Amino acid sequence: MHKLALSLALLGFAAAPAFASTMHHEVKVELAAQNNSGETGYALIKPMGKGVEVIVHIKGGPKGVAQPDHIHPGTCANLNPVPKYPLNNVVDGKSVTKLPEVSMDDLFKEPMAINVHESAQDMKKYVACGDIKK
């Protein structure tokens, strides 16, 4: 009986690191102002079941103006202009997006950043950006 308990304990211990490596907790991404916008904030990325929820908070943005935001490949210093994952527009400083098809692991496979644009009319002007890091 003791051998069985010891064997199960060893199996459980050996399996724990592999299981733990796939577990993720909430990640906070600091969003720094770009192009002298004065807009700063943060994004919270939370695992939810098979997907993630991204909550963006921005201070200093325009009231009532929808500001597109996305997750882009690359870093803020070297951003791929083609978004990988669209997020709901930031309106009055907040955006909440559920991405059921995206895992936390997907966001860490390659460098990624969250980018906020000035408006739908001026997508080329970035107002805030933050690199996604573990």
C-alpha cells in the first residue's frame, strides 16, 4: 500500500510542473502615451475558460469618441501595423473585449503589444501603447 501511495505522490509531483506551466494569471499591461497624446493607462488581460478578456483603461482621452484598439504583433518600438486581434473601441476611457478563441499562451508565443488609435478617422496616429509581458 505504501508503494502505491508513494508512486502516486511521485506521479503527481512529476506532473505538477507541466500543469503549472500552462496556468496563467491576470496580466497588467502599462499603456504609455505616444505622439504627445497625454493618454496613458493600462490593460488587464484575464484568462477566462478557453479564452481571454481584455479590459483597457485610458486617462486623458477624448469624451464620447470611439478609439480603436488592437493587439498587434511586435512591440511598441517596432509594431506590425496589421492587427492580430481586434478589441472593442475605447469609449470614455474604457473598453472590454472577450476573445474566446485566444489563449494566454497565444499572447506569449511572439512579442505582442496593445495599441490605441486616436480615432477611426485617424488610425495612423497612435495615442497609447503597451508591450504584453508575462
